[in-house]
Amino acid sequence: MQKELQDAAQEQVASPAAAAISAIKQAPSALLRRLSTRSNAENSEETSNHQSVCYSAVIPSVATQKFDAHDGEVVAVKFSTSGRLLATGGSDRKVKLWEIAGGQQLEKGVLLGSNAGITSAEFDLQEKLLLGSSNDHSARVWGVTDMRCRHALTGHSNKVMTAKFLGDATRVVTGSHDRTLKVWDLRSKSCQLDAELLLEFQVNGLFSVQVSRRYLQAPVVMI
């Protein structure tokens, strides 16, 4: 009996890892070549789908234009899609429209209605509307041509830090210091979505939102 135990102890028992390695070594070389070719093709496709090229990177060193825009701090600056118009928002509760041409800026007008400092400004793609958020817990939409306030979006319980057009010019998303995102339908003049950040850590509110065709990103400020 003792001799049988000694003989059994001396026998090598193949581990699962060793068995797998042995199986790979015994695999046909053609199969290994196919797997390698497929892996290289997938890597090449993934690289081509995510390839981005930076043609140049320049750090501005000299201001090409400088002008007085507001009575106080300028906290929001936004070019229109064509680059022909510039919107500035200040702590003086005003949004100003400027026309940029020939290296000069011409003030087109002042958009009024906010009861506190402006926090952000945004043109729609057609450059017909301008959206601005404010420290007075609201956001507003003005007409670029008549400079009339078309919509006042109220409902946040704290200052609205950011506002963006969501796709077309019929929907708007706002982010507030009250930790909520609101999606507004300008046609029905109602709030379609009210989403609160339910996070395990303390946040100090939303300070920006970014939109694309499929996603809505909302960075937060943590304290």
C-alpha cells in the first residue's frame, strides 16, 4: 500500500493551465495564422474609426482685438456658427450682440430682461435665436433680429450656470447650481424632463453641459 502511494505521488498531474498551453501548441498553424490576421484587421479597423489628426496647435500670444464690452466682468463669450456674430454676457445683467467684420466690432444691440448676471450664451445653428442663462435662476431666449425676449425658462431653485440648444432650436437643456438638468420644449413652453443628480458624493452643482446627436454630458463641480 505504501509503495502504491509513493508511485502515485511521483506521477505528474497536468494542471488546467498546462493543458491549455499544450492544446495551443498542438493547434494547427493555419488556425493560428487566421486568428492573428483577424486580430490585426480588427485593430486596424478600430484605429481607422477613431483616428484623429491635429494639423496645427498654436498658443495665442497677441490679442488681435480688444474692446470694452460691459460695465463689470465679462463672464460669457460665444461666436455664432458663421463667426459673423459675437455674443457677450456680463455681470451687468446684459447680453450684447456684436458684428465682427474687417477686424472691427460693431455693437448691434443689447438683450435685456435678466435680473442678475449672465452665466452663458449660445446661438442656434441658424443664428436666429440666442440663449442665455442667468444667476436669477432662469434662462432666456432672444430673437437675434428683433432682440426681443421670446421665452423665459423659470423653474430652477438656484442660479442657472449653463444652457444649450438640444439639437434644433425647439428644445433647450439647462444645468443649475441646484444639481438638476431640465429639458425644455420651446413649442409647448414646458419642461419635458427634470433630472436630479443622485450621487453618493456631495456636488456643488452643474457648471456646463455638452450635447451631441446621441449624448448629453454634464460635468459637475465637487466639493
